[in-house]
Amino acid sequence: MFKLTGTLKIINDTQQVTEKFSKREFVVTESSSMYPQDILFQAVQDKCSMLDGYHTGDQVEVSFNLRGREWTSPQGEVKYFNSLDAWRIEKVAQGMPQGGPSEMNLEKETVDIPSSATESEEDDDLPF
């Protein structure tokens, strides 16, 4: 399983490839490095509809699997193909760092409590 965060650039319509197979392709621009990359994903079968609520320009995180397959042409030439099969897509909060919550500052903050607040708690008869 892999994840990629970026901006939705293209969302294509669902294609009915065969009677039993449908796919929907979309492109996410990943721009965390100096050279932005446009990455093509596909959603297949029942996952095609997961893109219905999204629009180009949305910041998203895509969870996907890397798939590879071998194909032999009618002339006997063997070729290899890769695909990125998306199985989940989620909107990313605009204020979230590019790397996600792991890059946020998760250290505890100390808060000064006024002395009047601590005195009133000491006078309280509650056992907790």
C-alpha cells in the first residue's frame, strides 16, 4: 500500500472497457519536490464512483496499490505494464502540512493556570 498527496489535475469519466470491467482515470500533481510530477491513477469497478464528489484543484491524499503485468503481443514481443490502482481518496485540510500530520508540531504546550483557579479547586469537596 502506498499514499500520495497532491492536487487533482484531471478527473476523467468512467470507461466501460469490457462488459465486466470499468475504470476511471485521474491525475494528481505531486509538487513536494523541485520538479512537480503528474501521476496517473486508475479506479476500477465499484471504486470509480469514489471520485464523484471531487473537483480539479482539490488537495487530496490517494491510497493505492502498485500493479504490474506482462503482455505478449501477437508478434511474440513481451512487454511489461504498471498501473496505480487507487482504492481510497480523501480531501486534505488546507492548513495541513504537505507531509501530513506527522510533520505537525505535536509537543505538549504548558498552560499557566491563574492562582485563583487553583485555590477554588482546593476548596472543592469532590473526591476527584
